[in-house]
Amino acid sequence: MFEDAKAFSGFSVDDIGRAREFYGDTLGLRVSEEKGMLVLHLAGDTTVLVYPKDDHEPATFTILNFPVADVERAVDELGARGVGFERYEGFEMDAKGIVHGDGDMPTIAWFKDPAGNVLSVLDGSL
């Protein structure tokens, strides 16, 4: 039934303007706006819809993962752009907030968008 449908994901934010600035300027993604919503244009012709929601509640789980060749470098670059990294109990993290993978877990670091949604950069060799 859906084998030929070009499915896409979406999530809410409380402020489309702040989201556009964060995803477009801070993260450097190509973004566009359509009908008051933001579209993130990702590699591989993938899109993600970001829509405004007045009673937005941030996701308590990772909504978007960015595979990278070098997690530490990505953390440094994002940190220089003002992005802070999350710290979670139960994970052994270095001073930058990076969990260095050990086979069961990839090397990963989590951060939040301005609406409080959780994102990550992780080892792209998975």
C-alpha cells in the first residue's frame, strides 16, 4: 500500500522563526518555509517537517540524529556556535558531554533545539 509513498517525519516546535534560525544558521541545514511550517532538507533528498504548536511539549527522546565522521569535532564546532550538550545519568560522558562508544553504544552526544527537542550527533560509521 505505501511501498511507493515518499514518507517523511515531522515534529513540533513553539516558534518557527527560532527553529528556522537554529536549523538553518546554527546547524547549517537547507531550510524552506511552506504554509507557516519549516521543511528541513537533509542529505539523500530526505525532508523533515517542523510545524508550530501552541501547546508544544518537547520530545523526551531523540527526534533527529546526525551521523558525522568525527563526533568530537562536531561537538567542538556546535559548541563554538553556542550549542550546549546534555548530560544524562547512567552514561559515562567526557567533559564535553560525549559518550565514547564501546560496541553496544555508538559514540554520541545529545543537544536540544530552541524548543527543547532532543537531537544528537553520533558516529557515522554505523
